[in-house]
Amino acid sequence: MFRNLKAEMERKNVQKEDLEKDLRICRKTLNERFSGKRDWQSKEMKIIQKKYFPYMTLDELFETEDSIDQKETS
């Protein structure tokens, strides 16, 4: 899930530890967000986008495989 976010993190060398600190959440919660077990909160998404990836929209950054499938079938 969230392949764009993961790819951009890799490109800009943003570590999960950075996100944990910025969002003030633990590793378990962050991993649950990345796996889709927990939804991202809008404030978390905005913090990540503004601090690290301002050149991307939230929709682009947090696109999931499910949202891609929905676009293709529309």
C-alpha cells in the first residue's frame, strides 16, 4: 500500500523514524498506517506532505492500489 509515499520516502531518504517523530506516534502505529490496518489521519497526511513532499498532492502521495483499481474501472 501507499507505493507513491514509499517511493518518495526512498528518493528523499526519509526514514520511518523521521515520520514517527514528526507525527508523535510509535512504530507499531506507523506500520499499521502503511499496511492499511489503520487509516491515516488527515492531519498526519498534511504534516508529511508539507514537510517532505510539497510538490505532490495528498491524493498522489497517499494513492493506494485500491484507488488505482477504482480509477481504471470507471
